[in-house]
Amino acid sequence: MEKKRSFNLRSFTSFSLVISTIIMSWSGFILYVAPPGRIANWGDWQLMLFTKAEWQALHTIFSYMFFILVIIHLFFVNWRTFMTYLKSRLNAGLNKKWELLSALTVSGIFFIGTLQSWTPFGPVMTFGEKVKESWEGEYVSPPVAHMEEYDLTRLAGSYQGISAEELLKTLNDSSIIVDGTGIKLKEIASQNKITPARIYEVLNNRFNNVAETDLSQAPSGVGRMTLNEVARILDVEPAELMKVVGKEYPETMESSTMKSVSDIMGISPHDLYGLLYTATKKK
């Protein structure tokens, strides 16, 4: 009679490590080229059947899975082998000093180079950002960044004399089921298997496109806008924005993008826009 094989934890851990490594690596590449959240979450962007949020979830969960498997592999499956090797290395001394030093040096260069945007690390990230932004011409962007986070009460403030209840009724009359005015657009979209962009389109068609832009919120694609363009949006002179940015910057900074200016100031383009809005509207 053939003896029943017991479950092999070592094989299970090895197979799982390979699978999690593949999924982690592939999802990381997908997120490297995926469009910004304001585009991916507003429209119907998908790659290989999954949305950006789903790719992010896969990448995060399998990263945790990989970490847990490494712990199991090291301390449970190969504990004795690991301890024996460690003791033998300590007793004999480290015979691979140059290899260890080289590994630490290369890892240090990659770590610091990435943070400091040295070549080739900086250009690699810049290329990724350009690929992300290239999706904007193909997919619809929201009037305000991350408008999918708005609920109907907040969205009603974008319309002249229209209440949240009227928005709710319009959506229900259009066969878009909404249970209340406090539900976010992304949740309404998910429940009805449509996009936030479609919800906004329905409302704009009903109310004759009277939606007003909330100037306190950074417009979509603000990072690529120049200070001159932001000045036109806020209806102020570019010189007013230059006063906020700082006197130490040259006048040519007016034609620089919000991304380049915010990088110099050490903040995000959205935070820079909020700073400019607050400073100019207080007057």
C-alpha cells in the first residue's frame, strides 16, 4: 500500500515565493506606467482586465505575502540550516568581505541615487512620469483632481442653485441608483458598474453644463501648468504668484511648470496650488 505523502512546507514556501515575486514584479511595472489616479479613477482605465486600484491592491498584498513567506522560509523551514551556516561563518570569520562590501556599496548607490535623482535613476523615474501623463490625451480627466471623492452634497456646490437632492433625483431618474447624498461618486459608480465620469456627464447634461469650477481645488493636471496659467485660473497677475513663490526665484519662473517650482520648494504641485490660492484669495 502506497504511503500517503505529507504536506511539504518547504516546497509550498518555495512555490509561493516564486509566485508572489512574479506578481509583485509585474504589478510594480504596471503601476510604473499607469496613469495618475485622477485619470485612472475618473474614467474606465484598465490594463490586463484590472483597474489601477486593483493593481495597487495586488502589489501591496503580495508584497506582504512575500515578506511573510521569507520569514517562514528563514525561521521555520530552514532554521537549522540557517543557524548552522551562521555559526560556521562566525567561527570561521567572514570569508567574503569584498563581496559583502560590494553588495552594500551597490545597494547604497541605488538607495541614495534614487533619492537624489542621480543618472540613471532620475531619468528612469522621469520617463515613468511622462508615460503616466501620456494617458491624459486618451482618457477623460475630471474638472478637479480627485473629484471621484466628492459626494453629492459637495458636488452640488459646483452648480448654481442646484441642491444635492436634485442631483440625487436626476441620477435615480437616469437609472443610476443612489441611496443618499453623502455617498461618494466613486462608490456610486462602483455600485452601478459605471465610471464617475459618466455620473458627472449625466448631471451636466441635465443641468445644461452650469457646473462651476471650485477654484480652491487644484485643477486636473496642475503639475504641468505654468504659473502664468495658474494666474489666469485664479484671476490674478503672475507677479502676485511670484511674491508667494519667493523673491529668490528668477522671473523666468513664471513660465516654469508647477511641478518644477514645487520640486524646488519641496512640496507637491497640489500643495503649491493650495498655497497660491490661499495667499491670493485672502486679499
